[in-house]
Amino acid sequence: MTQVHESGAVANQSNLGSNEHMAMVSQYSAHNYEPLPVVISRGEGSWVWDVEGNKYLDCLSAYSALNFGHSHEGILEAFIDQARKLTLTSRAFQNDQFGPFCEEITKFTGMDMVLPMNTGAEAVETAIKTTRKWGYKVKGVEHDKAQIICCTGNFHGRTTTVISFSDDPQTKDGFGPFTPGFPLVEYGSIDALQAAITPNTVGFLFEPIQGEGGVVVPPDGFLKQVREICTKNNILMIDDEVQTGLGRTGRRFAVDHEDVKPDIIIMGKALGGGVMPVSGIVASKEILGVFNPGDHGSTFGGNPLACAVARKAIKTLVEDDLAGQSDTKGQAFREKLRAANCSKIKEVRGKGLLIGIEMTEEAGAAKPWCKKLMAEGMLCKDTVENVMRIAPPLNISEADLDWALERIINVLQ
């Protein structure tokens, strides 16, 4: 690989160190992220290496997109095999991976139909369009009056429509005007949800655990009550499992902890096995049947490469019982961390291997602690200022988890 300098000279990028790489990013990339100061060049399983060869335990998993770890052999084989044969047709033509993918993902989720996209935000937008169209065509809400209730503290993506119902000021600063039709209610409050419902309400969009919001777990029974209220009021229960789905919380989907079946499940991240952007929504024929050709689509959505990878990801999740592994390992990790009685930890919460460590006021912001852990060979990320998020690959070994636990406790104490 080569680098072209301002002088026109060309340098070999393979010899660049971390500082040089970060300087290039600072100069040539928009500053819309503030990553930890590490430049990763290789990954295997739960471990990654930087350009200088330093080794780190990955305890973020690309925000749960790497549930299967880095360079998973089976998923890479599926990717390479399909890439050699056919990568893209668009939906203008059929391909031989799309039908099997549709059948397998619907059976896996217990739904009738799938509408594939690429990124999580695209899938959320698809769920919004689906719900609105269902509201007009099936429920009979007056044209352009449909409302979808959302929650405080939510994170569903960064498109203009999605940030319209965020209550984080930074996500909205400078991006208005915003899309109407999304009243907010307190997350986890059944009374607030019930009070917000009107004849124009067509759906309730929520995360079963708020990951970006600080790994916030709703009260026990909340999801079952949501299901009852949505059914009673003929509104769609829209479950955003982009981060929590596919085994991350110790179940196939986080709503499975309460044996609840939503009307729409939104998927992304881990569906692509860590090698492809793959997303989509699944629902009943009544709901997804509102679409006609030309209503919605994506050039890359349902492409054969993505479908082949997603099929292998789903198969791997089931055959390796990654949800069960996540449940057992995550529970043990949280119990051990709580038993350490670290004075700088206010609360440890989560389900499966989606774990939030909230710092005390004395400990302050979580980011400096993440940097200290990076110096010890462990990578994790802060969220909502004072919460450290731990989300390693689901197939991480118990020994590696204990290694991470030891470093967290030592650094905080």
C-alpha cells in the first residue's frame, strides 16, 4: 500500500507506526469519532494486534458485530467461497442465496417474512416505514397522522429521521429540521407508555436493553406488559435487537428473556458475522405484506455475499450454542466483578455478555479508565460518560474473561 505526501512523493504505508496512522486519520478524515489511540492491524478470535505487534483482548466486539470473534474460520470460508462465485446482483435479479437466507432467517426468528437491508440504521428506517404504512393501510390511521412512540435514552442510529427522536442534544446539533411523529416516553415506564397512546399511535419502538444508553436493563416484566398494551391498542411492538440480538444477552434475542414475541424484530451487526454489513427486519405476512414493488429497497440489500455470510452466522450461533455460552459466562463475570467490592464501581448490570460498569461520582468519567485498561492490553469503550461497556465475543474463553476481570479490578483498585 502507498501513501502520497503533499510533495507528491510516495511512501510505503506498511512501515507506518500508530502515530503516523492516527495523524493521517486526523488530517484526512472527518472528526466524527474519538477512538482510543490504538491502530489495529490483525485480529484472531478474541484478540487483536496493533501495527507495532502489541496484543490486546477485544472486549467491545465492534459494538457486538463480532459476536463470533475475529476471523472466524467457518464464516470466512463462507465469505471467500461465495465471493469467488457471485457477490452482487441487486434485487433486479434473483440470486441463489437469497431464497435460502429468507427461509432460514424467518424460521430462526419464528416470523413469516424478511426485508433485508445493510446497516442497522437502514433496518430501523425500514421498520419505521413499514409501521407507518401498516398504520395507514391496515389500521386505518388518517393520512400523515401516524405516530410511533419511542423512549428516552434511546439509540437507534444516526440518520436524519432516527435522530429526530433522540434526546441526546449532540446527535441533533446542527442537523434540523427534524421528522415529526415520534413522541418520547420514559424508558421502562409502562404508565408513561399507556398515557402516550392515542388513536394515531401505530407502533412502539424500543431497545430491550439500551446499549448506547448505558446498558440500561428495564424492570422485570416490562416487555410482557408492553406486549399486552400493544396488543390491546392494536399498535406494533417494534423490537430493536441490532445490538442485543443473536446471542449477545444470553438468548437468541433479548426479548426471549420474557418469552415475548414482538411484531417486528430489527436485526443488524452480528448478522453479518463480523465481515459484512447485513441487516433487516422480520415480521408477519400481514405487516410486511403492505409493500408493493417500488415502495422500498436497497441495491446491496439481500446480496448473495451477505446472504451466504448471514446463513453461516445463524448456523454457527445455533450449533455452537453461543447464546448459552453468553448467558453462563456473562452471569459468572458479573457475579465475580460484584464480589470484588470495588469502591469505584457504582453498579454492574446487563445480561449475557452485554455488561455495563457504572462508575461512582468519585471515579468520574469512564473514558480515562478505558485508556488505562488499554495500557494493560484490554480494549473496551465508555458510553454515556460514566459507564464502561464490556462486550467481548461470545465464544471468548473463560480464561480470557478471567484475565480481563483481573485487569479491570487491578486498574480500578
